[in-house]
Amino acid sequence: MLPGALALLVVAGLLWHVLSGPDESAPKSPPPPPVVVAIVQERSVAGLAHSIGTVVPLSTVQVTALVTGQLLSTGFAEGEIVKAGQVIFQIDPKPFAAALAQARATLARDSATNISAQNDKTRYLNLAAQGAASAQQRDQAVASAAADAATVEADKAAVQTAELNLGYTTIRSPITGKTGPILIQPGNLITANNSANPLVTITQLQPIKVSMFLPQSDLPLIQQQTLTKKLVMRLSPGNGDAGSAPVIFVGNQVDAKTGTVEMRATFDNADFRLVPGQMVDAAVALNDFPHAIVVPRDAVNIGPDNRFVFVVGAHDIVAMHQVNLLYDDGANDVITGDVKPGDRVVVEGQLRVVPGSAVQVVAPAQPHRG
């Protein structure tokens, strides 16, 4: 082959190598795994003990009649809020008004008879003292006067009873609360003190109590908190503006069947959001962490022997730091360990992380929200 032809072949080979690019068969380094991070915070945290609470009314009254008679009317609509003292039922008052008039007439008649008897008593006492009347006549006059005086007192009691019975024909609400269904309709004859068939049931809604139970393992913390400060019960935001209220009652014994102790708090229930029998998410603060190291719950990983977090350091290099869990509220964890405020911890993508290697932060490092 001629020298010129050989040179031409060499140049063509070099040109083909340049145009064809690098060798695709050469091994490549994998890109850093993408992760999402959060910033470690330091703040005060209240350690809450959560439980399902039950709304309990302060009072529930079954309204019954105190006299027997015909029900004429109602003064409220079913499900309405009634005030204490508001007229809610009216029984026919005419028979009771007539009984009162009769009792007053009897009192007037017997009062007149008593006046005459008292005068006879005075007269016979004077005559007996002068020897003009016998002792028997004197004693009879005294006894008759005493009997008539007692009759007058009995008549007064009968008048008071008749007045009470007449007053009982107007039934007023004993409490402020919400009414249930009207169980006996106007026109029916109702009997006195019939607790088996009340006219209506009224339930007090403002204020209202919430009852919750905590395990007996929390008793040392409960007792400690009751000695140092007032316990406060908090309701989840899903229960309207119920907010929080001081615990007014801690059970004096542990339930042997459930191993729990009861706690109660009274809420204003301004918006009537809480209803008796309702189940609510309740919590009581049993621990205080004034300078807590807080990370998102997703940042804490569970290893075979301990818990750990991945901390993203300089040049986005990851290090694994062991931590201890002090408190978990379901969204954030209070931890101790080699972690400080301002550190970046991995909250997503931990499965692809290798300690000592670089990562790619795909989301801006923002403070998490508790």
C-alpha cells in the first residue's frame, strides 16, 4: 500500500472515532438519590396523652306532671332550646281553681266558727272563775275552741295544697336545655308522677362535660401534674371551637376491667357543637418538654437495635445519627441524640440513601409545621 493511502486510512479512522462519540460500554457512576429534607427545630412541646372521650350532659330531666288532668297545650317545639322557668306545658286548671275556691270557702266558714268558739271559751272561763259556770262547761268551751282552731289550721293547709295544685297545672322547664320529642300530645289525660311516661326529656347542653379514660400506667404522671398545676383537657380541631378546659375530676379508683382511670372536664359548648353521647378526640398534657429537639415523625427510622435519622451535611453528604425517642404526637417526634436545631434530616427517600454518600435534595429545606 502506498504511504499516501495509509495516511488517508489513519485520518479516516480518527475522524470516525470522533464522530461516533465515547464508548457506550464504559461503566457510569449512578446519580445521587433524590431526597426530601426538613429542618430540625427547637421549641416547647406539651406531651399529650390521647384518648377517645365521650360527651356527657351535666343534667338530663324527664318532665312529669305533679297533678292529674287533661293536657291542654305545649309551649315549645320539639328539639327547641328552652330556658329555665319557661312554660312548656299547660294542664286544664279549671278543676283545680274550683278546688281552691272550695278550700277558701271552707276556711272562711270554719274561721267564723272559730271566732265564736274563742269567744265562748273566754266567756266560760270568766263565769267559771266567778262560780257562775261549772267546771264541765268551762272544759267543754276550752276543748271546742281548741278543736275549731285546729280545724282552721287544717283549712289553711288545704288552701295551700289547692294553690300548689293549681300552680302545678302550669309546667315550667326546670333547666335550660334542649328538648327531645313530645311524648304525650295535648288532649290526653296525664297522671301525676308518672315517671314511666314522661312528657318530654330536656338535656342541658351549656356547659357540658367530656369524659375520657387513660391507662393506669399514666397515673404517676397524672398525680405529678395534679400536684404541680391544673390538668387541661384539649379537644381536636374537628370538634369546633371547644378548645380546652381544666380537668375538674380525676377518678378515685382504677377500673378493674379496663385498667383505666377516668378524667372529666367542663366545656362552655358555645356553638352547641358537642352533643351528649358524641365520641371526641381528647388529650391531656402529662409531660412538658421546654427545649425539645423536634423532627417530623417520618425522619425517624427504626433499626434492629435503635432509632436513627439521616442528617444531610456539607456538600449534601449523608450521615446516620442514632437518636432516642422521647415523645411522638403522630406528626412530630421529640428526640435526643447527635442532632441539633438547623440540621437537615431526610424525611423522604431514605431507602435509597447510603451513609457517607451524596444525595440530591429535590425539595427546598423548609421548617416543618407541628
